[in-house]
Amino acid sequence: MKTRLFLILALIIPIAGLTQTVDKNPIQKKDTTKTADQNINLKEVVIKSKRPLIQMEIDKTVVNVASMISSASSNTLEVLEKTPGVTVNANGDISLNGRGGVMVLIDGRPTYMGGSDLASYLKSIPGGNLDKIELMDNPPARYDAAGNAIINIRMKKNRIGGFTGNLSSGYTQGKFARNNNSLNLNYNYKKINVFSNIGYSHEKNYSSDSYNRSFFSPADAPASRVFLNNEQEYKNDGLNTTLGIDYAATPNTTYGIQLGLNKNKKNGYLSSSSDNYSFDTLDSLGRGYTTGGDDKTNLNTNFNFTHRFGKSGKELSADASYLRYRGIGNQSLQNQVFEPGELPFSTNNFIYHIPAVMNIYTVKSDYVHPLKNKAKIEAGFKWSTVKNDNKSDYYRVEDQQQTIDNGRSNHFKYREDFSAAYISTQKAWKQFGIQLGLRAEHTSAEGIQLGNSATAGSSFTKSYTQFFPSVFLNYKLDTVSRNTLAFALTRRINRPNYEVLNPFVFYRDQYSYTSGNPELEPQYQYRYELKYQFKQTLRIGLSYNHFTNVIFRTTNVVDNIFITKPENVSEGYMLLLNTGVSLSPAKWWYSNTDVLLSKMGLDGQAYGEKLNPSTYVARINLLNQFQFGKGWSGELSAYYASRDLNGQTFTAGMYRANAGLQKKILKDKGSIRFNMDDIFHSWKYENRSIALKQAYSYQTSESDTRRFGIAFTYSFGSETFARKSKHRDNSLDEEKGRMQ
């Protein structure tokens, strides 16, 4: 108890910010007659710097992952969970500053995944592979209008000349063990830059879910109850590799190619038990056991080109990508129902085979044209095609013989063609800046449900064109830019994830199914935001978000079975006040506080029931970092989330506390890190249902969140400084100084 009190008191001390310290030895002048393509070896130069964890830029918030002590022993999803403003719920859904439907990019490119698929993919990438995370509440017109916000995950890529690299290896222990390992290599010589990332992760986890479900008659009289317990254990092995080459053909022209492979293999089991009551009388017992796994292989290739027109500021870039996602899933399920005396009277055994393939082709180009008097125009286009093929074969098992059940089998194909064009112009004066953008997007889609001997085939087509305006205003309240005021107005779209368009009914336990919905329409959002920032110390944002065709996870109760699927609810709103404070009360102490307060609500219907919940939400993220001297540093953080609305459930408030310790070794090129996550094992979900037709549900859930970790990191190689023209990683990269 004393330890817990000490940690809590330490976290509620006024929060502070870190000042960047850079110690540099004097650099002697070198011969300036060398050509632009020659490297200059600076063997006597020692540069020590530490990037602050959080940097505020005019168009985004940047989180430098290497400054997070626990990153080396975590996977990418766990790093996101510890990122201020980011929330990951029990289903793997990611939200930013209270808004779900976030588009996640890797090095500026969409992942084209969501929900549990995206969560599994991010778990396979070790945190040691990450350079930084960019958080964008109001993305400009050059980005896709999809998603309520954008999180761009940047992988490590070094442009320092010579051969350099770094490695990290982390191990964590909770109930089960995990490890995350990564190696990053870079070689830069004259016109050639070669880089590679290799990562391997192993995770074993558990989840324990308890449900108390009550059912009522049409007159609202109690009819029956079910007490259900699910115990799940699984392990996940991930391999992630990237190889890229950049070739600077001229000082102004660069070509790049990048290849990537991601493999993710998951297997485990789930056991369930249920007690079923009619009124207060036990009438049956249920026992179930499920084993299964997924084997996914993701391939991606990218070719990019950038050309600068001398010193005019004009720039043309192009980017072409191909992605292939392939997965093979399987499940074996056994269910039995017993009389109260443990006499079995019903047995049901079946097997699922679930292969899936998705191919994505994308071409994109952008052009920047500067004008006089601090003005410029940007324009570009994008084209992509997505082909998705999902098959679910359901087999009944009797006497060890498998028989196809076409009534429960499914084969769904989906194709989406997308094209977009945008234009954006901006102008800066001494204290005032403006940027206006307009993006046009056309989407055409076709879904085909293939029929079989038991089920008739069906299909649907959709075609729509939408325009997405954006307005950004920026005003400096003083001449040295210490105080800035900004206003943003954007319109965005949230298209359904491909996997949720598949109408296939997926079995979790004998009382819980999930289903897709091919009739889903896109969700639209208008966002109005006013922001104030004082240097890197204080940031305040007030925004109002209005949603139409809200995509909402709804639950229908049929014969005491909960069938959950996404639906369009009429409309919703969210009023957000987001405040961040970064101070540095002492040279050895950095502290950051983010506080989000919001009011959210819906207005719609679900299966004949009025669905108009509203709630107040508070989220508080506290972070303290300490420099103890002699290479020692520490970290203490906490996160609190109040009651929240998630689907047709209210989630109770909960909190977690984390701590870390780091020692620099090997002349500051290496480090040993220790961390403790969810120290009090307090990150547990309690969900209560709302607006369920003739039913009520209460659920508790926990997993292996309390963990102790140790990690080793090391940077190696000889470094030289190359006098080269800078160029972007790819055509989707953003220049830091651009005004949004």
C-alpha cells in the first residue's frame, strides 16, 4: 500500500517538460573544395542529444519512440497504448483523442486493415523498429479523407553517411513470457543509401471474460439468465522485414524501392462454461472448447521518385505500391449441453476453414509549386484498387467424419476502385497564415456473395463521389511566435473496413456470434477546432465533431444468443476539450500531462430500441521522466480513463501505472532498460449493456497486462556526414516546416 501511495503522489505532482540538451565538441573547418557527392569523415566529433518524447508541430504531434524507456521491450500496439492521446480498447480498436475510426499509416502508406486484423499486424512489429509516431487530428487535403484522424508510424531509417545500425532485444514476464527483437541497418555511400529493418516477436497471452446475462419477456418480466465464463490462451509469433534502396541519380532527383515481408502466426484455445437458469431454477449446463489459429503472410513493394526543380522550390513526387495480404485460419469447436445432473443430452462438433486473400494496387503523385510572397500551391492525385476474397467453409464432425454444411458456409468477394484528386493553396504573412484545400474522391465497389446448394447468391454495387474541403488559419499573437492561435475546419469520411462487409457469422461461444454487414454506408464527419499553443509548454484545443451515418457496433438478441454486427446509426456528436502541459521545473525532470474532457452522444435506433445514450468522458495521461546522472534515467507514468461508450455498452472507469529505469552503457552507445507495466493490474474492463431488446448484460474482462520487462539496446557503426540534397522517404512524407 505504501508503494502504491508513493507512486500515485509522484504522478500527481505538477507536470513538467523536458529541455533538449545537446553537447557538441568544436568542429574544425574542412576543405570546402570537395564535390557535393563526396563524404566528409568527422572522426573526432561526438554528438550527444536526446529528443524529447513529445514535440508539437504546427500540423501534428510527434512522439519520439526511442525516448520511451519501455519501447524496446514492447510491440507496436503496446507502444501505441502508452502514447498520449491514443486509446486501444479490448477489441483492438484504436482511437485518437476520443475519436475512433482512425486511419493507421506505416511510413505514410495505408495498412488497409482495421480491428483485430490491424491489432495482430501491429503486434508483430517490435517497438525497437519504430522511429516516431505522428498524430494528426486534422490531416490536410494531400492525405486520404478516410478516417476520423490519422496515426502515421515511422520506421527507423538513418540518412547519416557510412555504415550504421542499432539493435534491441527485450523480454517481458507476466503470467506468460514475451520477447521483442529488432535489428536496423543502414549503409550510405555517395549516391546510394541502403536500409533494412528486421524484427521478430513472440507473445503469449490470456484473457478471462465473465458474463452475466438476463433475458426478459415482452412485458419486461424476468424470464431466464445465463452465467458464462470464457478462458482463452494464445501465442503469437511475428516476423517483420524491410529492405530499401534510395539512389540519388542527381542532386535533385532520387529514386527509391522498398520491399517488405510480414508473417504472423497465431494459435490457441478457448474454453467456455455456462450455467443456464429459467427464472431461478438451473435447467442446463454448457461446456465448450475451441482450438484454432491464423497464419498470415503480408507482402509489400513500393517504388518512389522525387525530383526537385533546382532551387526554385518546385517538386514532383510519385509513388507506386503493391500489397498482398494472405491468411489461412482454422477453428475446431466442441460444444456439449448437460442436464443439472451432468448427463449430456446435446453435442455439437464442427470445424471452420477460413482462407482470405487481399490484393491492393496504388499509384500516387504530388506536385508542389511555390509562388511569390510566401505562397504556394500543391496538387496531386491517387488511384487504387482493392480485391478481397474471403472464404469460410463450415464442416460438421460426426464419428470423426467431416461433412460440409453449405447453410453455414460462405464465400464473399469484394472489389473497390478508388480515385482522388486534390488542390491546396497556402499563403503566409508576417503574423497570419491560411491554407485552403479541396479533395475530391470517387469510390465504386462491388460485393458478391457466391451461392451454393443451400444458399442463394447475392451481390451489391455502390458508386459515389464526395468532396472534402479543409480550411486552416494560423495567427501569431506576438512577433516571436511564442503564442499561436489556429482554427481548422475539415470534412472526413470513415469507410467500413473490408472485413466487416462480409456477412459471414463467426462463432465465439454458444451464446455469442459476430457478423459483418454488406449494407454498411460510409460515416461522415465535420470537425471544427480552435487551438492555442504557447511554445512547447501549453496546448489547448476545443473541437466540435458532428457525425452522420455513424458506424456503430450493435447487438441483437435472438433466442438468448447475442449477435453483434456493425450498423449505421442516424447521427452523433462529440465536444472535446484537449489540454496538454509540458514543463521542466528542473534540469533532471521532464513532465507531460494530457487531459481530455468530452461530451458525446448518439441519436438513433437499434433493432426497434431507441438508442440515444450520452456521457461525459475524462482521460488523463501523466508522464514523468527523470535524469539521475551517470547514465541513469527513469520514467513514471499513469493513465486514467473514465466511463466510456463503446458499442451498446458503457465501460467503467479504470487506470494503470507504469514505471521504467534505464542505464546507459558502452560509452552511451548501449543501454539496459527495466520497466513495469500496469503495476497494480488495474487495467480490467467492466461493461454494462444499454438499449438491448429484452436483455441485459454485465461483463468483466482481464488479460496479461501486468508485466516486468528488461531490454538491451546498442547502436554501432562508423558515421560520416554526407553532403547530399535531402529527399523524402517516399512521396507521402511531409516536410516538417509545412503550415497546416
